[in-house]
Amino acid sequence: MKILVTGGEGFIGSWIVEKLCQLKHEVYTIDNHDTYGLINNNDLQKLYRWRQRNWADKVYKFNGTVTSKNDVLRIFQHRPEIVIHLASYPRAKIVHQNPMLGIENIINGTINLLEHSKNFGVKRFVFVSSSMIYGHFDSGVKESDDTKPINIYGEAKLATERFCKHYQKFNGVEYCVARPSGVYGPGDIPDRVVTTFYERAIKNETLKIHKGIGAVDFTYVEDAADGIIKCALHPGAANLSFNVASGEATSLRSLAENIVSITDSESDIVEEGRTQMYPARGALDISRAKDILNYSPNTSLLKGLNRYHEWYQEYKI
């Protein structure tokens, strides 16, 4: 099957491409190679080589942006049957700092892809959203619960989910929405909380925790990739939304303590002021994904953190 993965050279996207190769699919990617100001280009190229180390020959890479009609048309001329859309600003903080570009990237880019999906008869459009669409929530939040995002990133993701539903209702474009949470693991770039804690712990620098965030449902990247692929391929996923997470929440303090222990660090852990950008969160209810998709995350947080540490030590050499 021909599958287009937007943002396919990114953190989560590259794992999805690798797993689709193992399943013998013909994969197309489009990526604009944005550094987001977080990594220099030489280090990014090194990271791309690692992410693509297990890709098969049948991966066709295109440089381009999903907001460009010409770039998207160029790749859709290969007639993908399924689109897995991850190309997006990956952090709430980045969108907060540049909301005009963030909104264009998340909303306009998705509408561009939906239009082409309609015109080229795509069988299913998978939109990778975020748990940020829920806003503040307690553990056990379900896909049918209220959505009250508190930042621009969450608002943009939620609006885009609604556009997917609109295109299904009025244009017959079958969709599936995946809502991951706290994805971490090998192949990530700096700035997410797990990578930041590791960077600081290895240097014996202080780990800072914002008050009021509570616990986060951290999800190992391979589990998230497996869940998103199930959203793309499972017949029962049509026109539904799924929480794609571990189903267990961990406090930031516990996360920091685990990382300090794994790295044998001398770092202190301190609390600082509250942040208005990130909601208080907990564990997501993943029973729908388990029941319908047979989704089964199998990487505990401790196992995932150790795998990340092993990768980090090898990769940084």
C-alpha cells in the first residue's frame, strides 16, 4: 500500500516510516527539515542519518512544506492511498512564540493536505493531534470528554480536528485522529522535558520543575508509532479519535528522580513558578484504542528511560 507520512523525517514520523517499511508498504515522506531553532544543521543531518538507518529502499523522500500547494501536489501525483499527517510545529512553546507561523503550519497545512486527499481519492487521512486539546484534565480523560485547550497550540490542533470531520461529512474523506501524550525516546531533539532533563542531569545541572502541571502520561515513541499506524490501517478506526498514550501518569518530580538515578547524576531538583502555557494533566484513558485497535503499549517508563539513556550515550559519541 502507498502511504504518505508528512514530517516523515521527524522524531515520531521516522519511527512510523521504519515500521511501515517492516510491514512492506511503499512509503512517501515530505519534510521541510526545520530546525525550530533547537539544533544546528550539522547535528540535524547526523540525526536524520540515525533516524533513517533502517529504512528500506521503497521510501521516497520529498523536500517541501505542507503549506505549499505545489509541494503537496508534487507528492500526491504518486497517488498515496493513506496519509499520516505529522508535519507540524512540535511544541506548544514554539507556536506560542510565533503564533502566525504556527497557525499557518498546523491549520493551513492540514487543509491543503485535506483538499488534495479529497481530489486524489485518499482512502484515509490520519491527523496526529495532541492531548493538549483537552486543556486541564484529570486522569482518565476520554476522547468524548470536554475539550478546553488553554494555549494556541491546543486550540489549533482542536480546530484542525474539526476540519478533518468537516471534510469527512461534506467531501467523504475518511479520517482518524490520534491524540498522543508526552512522547519521548531515541531520535528526539532537545527541548522536550525528557531530553532537557537528560541534558541537564548528565552535566550535573539543576533540574527545574514547574509547579501545577501535575503528572504527565509519558509515551515511549515506538508505542506511539504503533498506535498511529493502527489508526491508519485498522478498519475499525474510520472516523474516530483515539488517545494514543501509555495510560499511566508520572509526576515531573518522579521523572526527574528517575533520570537522576539512571545517569548517576549529582543534579538538584527544584520547583519553580507556575506556568500558564501548559495545562495540569494526568493519564489518558486508552480503553477505546485497546478495544477497537488492539493497541497495547508495552514499554514502561523506566524501561523507556533506560533505552533513551543507552541511545543518548551511543549517539553522542
